[in-house]
Amino acid sequence: MANTAQARKRARQAVKLNAHNSSQRSTLRTAIKAVRKAIESGDKASATQVFQASMSVIDRIADKRIIHKNKAARHKSRLSAAIKALA
């Protein structure tokens, strides 16, 4: 348990930040799942449209350093490749 006032405050802040980051990661996962679902449906136009919207979410979360930029790039690359394979 935190013994100093500073440590208690940091513990409170950590809880709040953890909740916010968890929410952001959930948004990221939802966006990725939406693209995967569109890909599974087989409609390339729909999948491309959903992918464009999801790319913005992925980039925004990477910019906030909730995930690493390379992880964001990997997700975008794999989703893009899956959409191209629909042809």
C-alpha cells in the first residue's frame, strides 16, 4: 500500500489511466473485429469501407501510445492483405 501522499495520488491516477486505456484498447479491438467480419462476409467494397474507418481508429490509438506504432502497422497490413485477397 502507498505510504506517502504522492504515492497515494499516483495510485489513484493509475486506476483512472488504466480504465481509460482499457476503454481505448476495447475500441481498437472492436474496430478490428468489424473489419474481419466484413471480410468474412465476402463483400470487398463493404470491407474496404469499414477498413478505411478502422484505419483511423488504429492510427489514433497508436498516436496516443496505447499500442506500439509497429503493432498498429501490422494490424493494418494484415487487414489490407486480407481485403486484397478477396478478389
